[in-house]
Amino acid sequence: MKPTGIFEAHICLQPSPFGPVALVWSHYGSKSRVLRIYLSKPGPAAKRQASASYLEATSASCPEIDALAKDIVAFLQGQDIRFELEHIRMDLCSPFQRRVLRAEHAIPRGRVGTYGRLARHLGSPGAARAVGNCLATNPFPIVIPCHRAIRSNRTLGGYQGGVEMKRALLETEGIRFDKFGRAVVREFFY
């Protein structure tokens, strides 16, 4: 997802237990809105990813973005934080991805869904792979908790921050795993 139109982008970098988190943001009307969140992962760090994608971005922040960045870090430290969608530019996503991201956002802490169940919930029972692709390219990880989507066989699947981070986040939320690395869940969300 690359935004179109003329705007001035900024990068706010926050340290976290999983490495730096970069929020790319701009002014949208009278508000400050996030264009993209980058997690540090195996490979390039968040700042490098953000700078490579937004070449003209400057290092800056503002009270709204600082507050969101601090909440993201608190979440990564295990705090129970529910994010609102008002701080992100969902309008930059395709209509299908917006539907997927909103449905994923509704999955509460301590629960997981599968790509297939999410597709069925959206009225597209054959679109598990498309749902997975939308979540793999989720521009707002953590705010949209895509780590709560797993495969139907209860294995993790991928994650932008790496599989170890996905498992750690789920364990922080109370999800347990068996000796084969499968999530132990009584029932799936959706």
C-alpha cells in the first residue's frame, strides 16, 4: 500500500521489546493519521523499512502520534490495550482489505480466528488465501491485531514481525500451544 497524492510524511520511531517500531504518519485534514506501521523483524529494522518506502519522510512526531506509539509499545510489553481505528488511514486500503482489517480488528484479546473462518464471516468462503494476503500486508500491525489469525490446523502461519513475535504476542494474551506448536483453543472467533 503506497499512498497517492501530495503530502508530507514523517517517521516516529519507538523502542519496544521486539525492536524499534516505526510509525509513518502525515497530517490528514486537521488530524494526524498513520499511513503505515513497521515492526522490526528478522531482516531489516523498522526504521530502514520505513525510510526505504517513504524516501522523503522526515523524523518527527506530535502528541497524537506519540500517544499511539506509546500505546503500541505498552501493548508489546503485555498491557491490555484496545486500539481505535481513528488514528489510521484505512482509506488507503482496498475495499476488500478494509473489510478484512475491520473484521480482524474485532477479534478480542485472548481469542484467535482462522483465515478461512474470517473469509466465511465476510461472505467469501473460498477466499481464505485472499484474507491471508490482506493480513500479510496489513499496514497497521498491532493496531489491527493480525497476529490473532492462524491457520485452520491451529499452526501460526506468518507474521510481519516474525513467527516468534506472533507466538509471544498470543502467549501474552493467554493463548497456549501444544508440543507441536499448535494453538490450544476451545473455539475460534467467528
